[in-house]
Amino acid sequence: MRHIDKQTWPRRKHFEFFSALDHPHSGLCADVDLITFYPAVKQRGHSITLAIVYVLSRAANAIPEFRYRIREGSVVEHEIVHPSTTILAAEDLFSFCTFDYAEDFAEFVARAAEKIAYVQENPTLEDEPGQDDLLYMTAVPWVSFTSVQHAMHLDPADSVPRLAWGKFFEEGNFLKMPLSVHKHHALIDGIHVGRFYTEVQDYLDHPNSILGKA
């Protein structure tokens, strides 16, 4: 973890401006294309949900701004951030489930499967106290939404990015999936969100480069 020197930080004024707002968060929703990725995942016998979690985690870790967090007015940059997603449990309830991110897809999936099995038997709505090296994620596979609003703390403002995806739908020769990014504007601007979407789509278009051979 690296502490950011705000006095020499190029975005110091942007940080101060957005941190002073009552609601410093902003969000964006856009579609990504799974037409190549979906059959590649299914051919390998993997969970499409875990594959999406992996892709989003890998893309976020590739962009420094998605690893920035605010701590009592200071800014830190984590070396790695980990997905913390929702898992459907009994009686239409859900549990939080945090996975350890690994760049190797097979390693990531193996770890995640073990954690899911544990959490389904031991559901929880708790994260480690003070842990912020996370990416909050959720799937809403019943709706192809066009926007999302997340619950979060505003005092102090939560700086963990929120990622959500919805129901797949066909459009022409594409298999589209709505993907929402919600972030703290003091740390992440539109250009960084744009890079995130570009990174995600590149992985989706070239699944062999991240999933390995079928």
C-alpha cells in the first residue's frame, strides 16, 4: 500500500473540490458485449458469474485510480483490490462474499468456489472492519437495467467503487450485458471509467488470453 502525497498529487484540487460535496459520488451505466466471451466460458465448464467477477476485478486492478481509497482525509493506493460480491442464499436473501483476487483465472475460480460454498452455509452481511481494498459487486440477472443507485455511507463518504451487471440480452449480432460503475469522484473521473470499460471489453473480446485454452 502506498500513501499519496496530496501536496504533489496532480489531482489535489479535484480531490478537494469533490470531497467537499455532500454527495461526491457519480455513476455510469453502459452495455458490454459477451458474444465471444459467453460461449468460451461455457465451453470450459466455468460459471459465467465467476468469470465476470474475474474480468471486472482484473480490469479494475489494471487502473490505479480504481485502487485509490480515502482514509480520514488521506489517500492510499492499494497494490491489489479484491472483489466482494453478493451471493444468493436461502429464502431469497443474499450474503456478502469476498474473494481473494488472483491474476491466474484457474486459481481465482478454485478459491472463489470454496468461499462460495462456505458462505452459502454461513451467510453474513459483515466485512472485515476497516477493510477497503475491495470492489463491491452485485449481479441483478433478472433485469437489463439502464441505471443503478447503491446504498452507501456518506459521512464519511465511502470510496470503494461499486460494480453491478444485469440480465443479458441479444441485439443484432451482439450479446449485451448492462454494466454499471459507481465511484467517488474525488478519486475517479470519467476518463478512468472509460479506460475501465475499454479494458473489460478487451478481455471479453479475447477470452483465450485470460481463461486459457479450452
